Amino acid sequence: MFKTLNYKRVYRTINEKNLLHNINEINNFKNQSSEIMAVVKADAYGHGSVKISKILENNGVKIFAVATLEEAVELRKNKIKGEILILGYTNIEHINTLIKYNLIQTIVNYEYAEAISALNLKKSLKCHIKINTGMNRLGEEYYNITKIKKMYDMKSLNVLGIFSHLAVADSQKREDIDFTYKQIERFDACIKHLETLNIDVKKKHLQGSYGLINYPELEYDYIRMGIMLYGVKSDLDDEVPLNLKPVLSLCSRITQIRTINPGDCVSYGCDFVANKTMKVATVSIGYGDGLSRSLSNTNYEVMVNNHPCTIIGRICMDQLMIDVSHISNVQREDEVIIFGEHNTVEVLAKHQNSITNEVLTSLTSRIEH
Ligand SMILES: *Cc1c(COP(=O)(O)O)cnc(C)c1O
């Protein structure tokens, strides 16, 4: 909107250097036999999927994963040439769109494969078969070898790979580690069984970001990297053996500054009452931009001119207020970094009892790129 004007009410900035740094970190850590599949679903976790995918494609990434058909088509319309795997379900009516845009569809189970087969497609559909190894979300059961074999043999399907998903790869609890090994075992046994039936299973993949860092010894063809590509952990307290650097900063602007007196309140509900004379700034971002209202009254700090400032009072739909008493040179239109390299989204997520994945993908289209 208003592209000719420089002023943006609320905006995101991408640090390309940090993105490339993260790719490098991951490449140096992973097995040399596996390749990064960049997960750019949900607008690349709020970073902007086209922009991120273009940077990644220019730096050697050859395969992308999205959640939906719409997300995949957007990448194709914006000239992303690499392979694109849709991790989610696509309605049968849209199978021809998948073929038209040269996309790879996840086959969620045998019954879905049969429904596609019944369409008598002129051209076969590129796909990866999803195997359920215990998460019980999408996938054909790992032990239904006959059905899985039949899917490989279907004329309508051009099966290019097989994958599953780990449910507790981020956990350090003994029972969760045991469960993950059980999932790995089931996936491997399924593949082995298919191979004894002379099926070339093609590309295999199981790990996401946490699967990589906690089970680095695995040697599948792809690692589906989402959150850590963007330089953040899901949870601040997770231990990660990579030196990640955050890619996204969320910024807004100060729109007004005033002085309030002891006893004066701030924002809806008058939750916040000043106990001293204070300088308060209004900032043009709110929960309508995707910043959770549950951050209100948490002592979370945004940055203004390199000074941390706490959010005071309730966050409104389009605005919030911060304490700038300790900053002498603060002015209207000064930039406010809601989260970035110093005040990370990991810390923000902690303050609202969430994970960074949710915070990043909650940002709305009102936030300019
Ligand atoms: C979202 C998703 C990923 C990426 O997970 P991260 O933890 O963000 O790396 C990988 N695989 C599947 C199936 C997903 O849905």
C-alpha cells in the first residue's frame, strides 16, 4: 500500500545475511547425505514466502514445502522453479491444478490415492506418500505394506518419495526419546519391507528442525527445515547446538508522547496506574496486527533507539503504550522494534506462554513487508 511513501505504520524487515548464516550452520551440522527442504508454509512463518524462497533458491535450495495448494501456486506464480511439496491435504477437485503447476502432493492414505486414481488423469500426479508412524495426523499406517505398495504401482501416481513426521522430537524426556526411536523404527521397517518387494521408494524424509538437532545421526534424503531456518527455536529454553540468528524483525512507530502523573491510568480497563511521573509513548501496532493481547502487563520489552521499554496497560486492537521515561531523545515517528535481534521473538513467545511458531504465523496481512 502507498508504495511511494516511506512511512509504514507497522512493518517487517528481513535480515538476508542471517538467513544465509542459518543455512550455512544447518549445512555444516547435518549429514552430508541429506539435503535441506525449506519449509515456507504460512507465508514462510510470517517472513514472506516469495521473498524467502527467492533468497533460498538463489543460494542452492532446490526443494520447498508448503501446507496448502494456494501457498504452492503463489510460489509458482512468482517464478520459484524448484520442487514444491504440499504437506497438507488437497481436495480432489484441485488435482489438475497440482499437475498444471508441477507440484508434488502428499498422499495422505490409500483411500485418497484410490480417489485420485479414479479420476483417470491424463498425466500422472507427482507425489510423496505419507506414512503414519504414531503421530496419528496424516498418513497411511506404517504396517499396511500391501496398500503402500499398491500406491507405488498406481498409474495415476508418480511417487517420488515417502515420509513421516515425528511427534516429540523436541523433547528430552526419556519416554519421548523412546517414542521417537519407535517412530524411526517403524518408518525404517516400512521402507525395508517395500524394498524387499523390489520397490524403489525414492526420496525418504522424517525430520524437521528438532528431528535434525536431536537425531543428527539419521541419514534420510531431506530434512524439512522450518523454524530454525528463520533463526529461532520454538521455545526459548530449548538447547540447540546451532548458532542461529533471527531473520525477522517486527517494527512499528511512535505516534504520540505524553507525560502522565502519579495516579493516572493507561489503556482499557485502567489496569495500569502510574506510581510516579512518567513519559508514555503510543505505538501503532496492536492485536489486530497479530500481536497477542496476552502480552499485556507481562513486562515484555520492545526496543526504542536501543533502549528496552516495557509495554504498559492493555494492548489495543491497533495500538499499544510503552514506558519511555528513561529515554531523553525520543520523538514521534521513532522506530519501535517489537521483536528482532536483541529482543527476540523467543523471549516474546515465552511472555505469552506460546511458541515462536505461533507468534510468527499469527502476524496479519496488515503488517507491510
Ligand atoms: C511444519 C512442518 C515441518 C517444519 O517443522 P519445523 O519444526 O518448523 O522445522 C516439517 N514437517 C512437517 C510435516 C510440517 O508440517
